[in-house]
Amino acid sequence: MITPIIILLILITPLVTAYAMTRGRGAAGHTTPDWSRNAAWGLGGSFLFFSLGHFVQTEGMVAMLPPWVPERFALVYLTGVLELAIGLALFLPAWQRRAAGVAIVVLVLFFPANLYAAVNATGLGGHQWGPVYLWIRAPLQLMLIGLAYGVFVSDSPDRSHQRAGLQGG
């Protein structure tokens, strides 16, 4: 059941690092950290980690899908590529907002696979624990969606030049 811990560490490390680096420097003209950017980086790292599982633990990912799903191997690889693209885009300021929006949709649409895997005690990352795993996975999923939503609706300074360009031209 180490997977949720790894996800949490990847998710919060940029936020904690930003806080530690700027702690006590808010006054005297120092800028505060861009929480949206750091949240995007944490989400990006998480999605890169998610995508890795699709290529390294393909059999386990396939087992998370019901047998009636067609082309399960191809679907696992395609969703791995999608998660890789989301992860990379979350590191690029020009793409963060769009990537966060897609991440929300993906997290909502993919959650039934986590439900199926937990109820059937199959797959990877703690799903073998059965339904009790959902007590960990569901709050983690909500946290991921919440952070993605925060990035999606934020006015990050990194993206302010985009808004200015759109408004001025």
C-alpha cells in the first residue's frame, strides 16, 4: 500500500519546498511562492508516476479493468500516453490550465477502474486490500481533483502574459 504514500509525496513536495524557501520572506519586497505553479508541478509529477505504471506494470493495470472492456492492453497503453501528456503539460505554464482541466476529467472518468479493482481485490497499488483501500483512494482522488481544480481556476503569474496578449491583440 505504498503507492498512495508515493503519490502524496510527489504531490506535496513542490508545495512544501516552495513554502520552506520563502518562509519568513513575505515582507521586505520578497514575493510569495506561486502556489498554482507548484501545485501544477506536483500534479505533473503525479501524472508522470501514473503513466509509468501503464508501461511498467501493464498486466496489473489491465487487471484493474473488467473483462468485458475491449482491447484492455491497448487501452492501458493509450491512457498511459494520455497521462504522460497531461504530466508533461502541467510543467509548462502555457499548458497548465488546459492540462489541469483534462486531468479533472481523467481523474473522474478513471475512478470507476479504481472502484472495480478495489471491490474485486485485483490490480496494483493497494487494490488487493479490497474495498478498505477505497478509504484511502477516494480521499486521495478528491485531493488530486481539488488541486487540479485550483490550477484550472487560478490566475498564476506565470500565465499573466498570456492573458495580457489575448486582451491586447
